Amino acid sequence: MTNSNIPTFNALSSSCPYIDDIFWLPSPEEMISIKKNKKTAKKVIKIASACLANIACKYNGTCSTRPALMTRRSDPSLFGKEFINLVCPEAFAGGLPTPREPCEGPINGKVVARSGKDYTEAFTIGAIGVVQLALAIGATEFIGRRGSPSCGVGAIHDGTFTGTLIPGDGILTALLKKYGINVRLL
Ligand code: SF4
């Protein structure tokens, strides 16, 4: 995908019912990552939920490390062939603090905290930021997890804060699918 094919934020936001107009730029760290990836264009580029790779960005300040992902990221046989960029739509792109209020959904398009506060806009801004990054670096696959209102793949919490999962995707996962990026559960 060339730069000219990357949708603008206005185009991205028009596919999100919550946001009228969004302006976003990659952080300096993300720009470094983009430049590195462009030098290695022959690699398969993927993105993965950062909390799966030992980054303590979950709402409660912990992570959900998956040894398989850690091993894959450091596998010498994959150097030069695959690059997995870590993303957190809530903490990195959405700018929410860690720890933060636990949220569930999206239910009827809304992500709501246990306190009743509506976080849909912040979660959507974070998801759009990650989609913009994914398209810019040419990512073809997203590796996500169950239950997250952002990164949930195939299962989200039902909004009752009882640990109940229902079929569905997080806001980021749904948006990535719309832009043709494969999603995979880990
Ligand atoms: S938003 Fe995604 S990457 Fe960030 S903590 Fe939640 S599941 Fe992990």
C-alpha cells in the first residue's frame, strides 16, 4: 500500500459513528518505528496488543504476557522476515492513564466504565490512531486477545462487570477488519 492509499483521519473517522473530526499525528517513537519498517519493506509487518508482550498497559497496570508472542518476536529465524509492532490503543494512542477505570463493551456502540462514565470517544480516538499507524507501516495482521473493549477478537465483555463474555469485537479490531487487516486471537 502506498502513502497515497492511506485514508486520512477524516476518512477513517467517518467510518466511526462517534467521531466527527479527528486530527492525529504519530508520536516520535511511532515515527521511528515507521521509518525502520519502510527500510525493511520485504518483511511481513504485524501489529499486536502490547499487553500480550510484557508491557504493563492494561487498565489495572498489569500485562497478560503470552510466551508464544515473546518467543516469536525474538526468534532469530524470523529476523528479516517478520516484524511485530506493539500497540495499545487505550494507553499509547488514546492517551488514557494506566491504571484506568475498567471499561466494557462496546455494547450498542458504547464503551462504558463501571462508574457509568462513557469512554467511547477516547477508545475510538485510540483505535483510529492505531489503524492509521497500521496502514502507514503496511501491517497485514493484528494479534489481539479476548475480552478487551479495544483489542477484543471474537469476544467482548457484556457490560455487566460480571466477567461475562459475549461474541463481538473490540473497537480497534472492528476498525482494522474494515480496512482489510487480518485479525488473530492469541
Ligand atoms: S487496549 Fe489492547 S493493548 Fe492496551 S491494554 Fe487493552 S488489550 Fe492490551
